[in-house]
Amino acid sequence: MQPIQIVEKCTILEKQYNKLLIRFNKATAFLENSSTTEKEVEQWLCEYREILMQMKQLCNNIEKVSGFRPTINEFLGGF
């Protein structure tokens, strides 16, 4: 891949990751909210795990394309 293609691909992956991170943060806030019932937590926990797995996969893809592993700050705070 040409350097410009790598940058473009990383930018696309990073934007996808950032959108998913917003969902993850909203889901975390919902699940940690004291007014969320145990039943609601059970209902949404699988979806929460799926979001986390997608985030991990996107980070792996970013690493494959760029050659650099995302930092913990990028994983938690986005790109």
C-alpha cells in the first residue's frame, strides 16, 4: 500500500472506531447507572460485549494497516 493509502485507510478505521467508542461510552454509562435494573443489565450485556469486541477488532485492523499499536489512551479516548 502507498503511504497515502495507508493514511486514508487508517483515517477511515479511526473514524469507525470513534463512532463505536461513543456507543461504548453511552452503554457503559447506562450499565453503571444506579437506576438501571439488573434485568436491563442482563438484557444489554451481550450487546455491550459485542461493542467491545468490535473496538478490539478495529484496533487490530488499525495496527495491521499502520504498523503501530493503538495506545491505551487511544483505546479509551479515541483518535
